Amino acid sequence: MLHDLMPDVVTIGFGARTDAICKGLHNRGWSFVGTGEWQGERVLGVSFAGDRRATRTADELVAALIAVVGELEVAETRVW
């Protein structure tokens, strides 16, 4: 977590993978996750209460992030 914007928003950075991770989360139904900039770095912003679409928990976010990052790792190491 990079910055506590509000009590219900978490900001997370993944460097160059941030946009790909956001897309992967959107594909899994995390429509309330968005990207932005913080101190010149691309970040994800996740709202858990400030968005009426935010119906999931932090534990579910961690599970989704692990799955998305794992998929990216496999895709990057795969020989096509």
C-alpha cells in the first residue's frame, strides 16, 4: 500500500505491470478498481466502501491479485 487516500481507498503500485493487473482485475469483475498516478508512479486505486459497486473484501482482493499476477507470470515465461 502506497498511500492512504481515504479510510476506504487503498492505493497499490505494481510498476510497469499496473495497467495489466488492473485489466486482469476488471476481467474478474473488479469494476471499481481504477488506475491513476501518485508521486509520478502508476497505481491502482481500490475503494471498498465509497463506491456502490464495491461489494468485495480485502481478502478477496488479495486472492484476485495473486491469481492475476500468477497469470501474468505464466504468460511472460511461456514460449509461444
